[in-house]
Amino acid sequence: MYDFILRPDGDGEPITVTAGSRDVLQFERTTKGATLSQLLVQPKMADLYKLAHLAARRTQVFPGSLQDLEAGWELEFTETEAVDPTNGEASPAT
């Protein structure tokens, strides 16, 4: 759904991570009022950082807290193929 590149401040190797349906599910469960359609249509940067953090923790490539990620890492992202919420099929990224 989303591909993220996490770039640390200063010297350090970037981390690449993909957030999928399990990460979105966890995001919805832990964020009041959050929905997949909200992420697809009008994502907030705070939401994208949280989603990237969930994916990075799930894949065990970033052990720090969300606050650590926000304070010391730049976030680059691209939206990949997503499930179309109207019919459940993959739709091309926009």
C-alpha cells in the first residue's frame, strides 16, 4: 500500500519498509477515527509517520519509538497499488 524510505539525520543508512494491510489494520485500531479511505484520500504526515513506524516495528528494522522516528528521521513515501474500497479489487496508484 505504501513504500517508505526512512532517512536518518546525520550519517546512517536509510531503511526501506512497506506498509501493508496488517499495518493499516493496526493503524485503524490504534488511531481514533482512522480509516483506510482517509489514508488513501487525505493522509496527514503524522498518520504516515505512524504507519511507517508500525511497518518498521513489525518487520523489526526499527526498534525505536514513534517519537524517535519523528525526531530523527526524514520520511519519503510512495503509494503503491491499493485495494479499491468500493469493490475490493486492486486499483492503480494515483
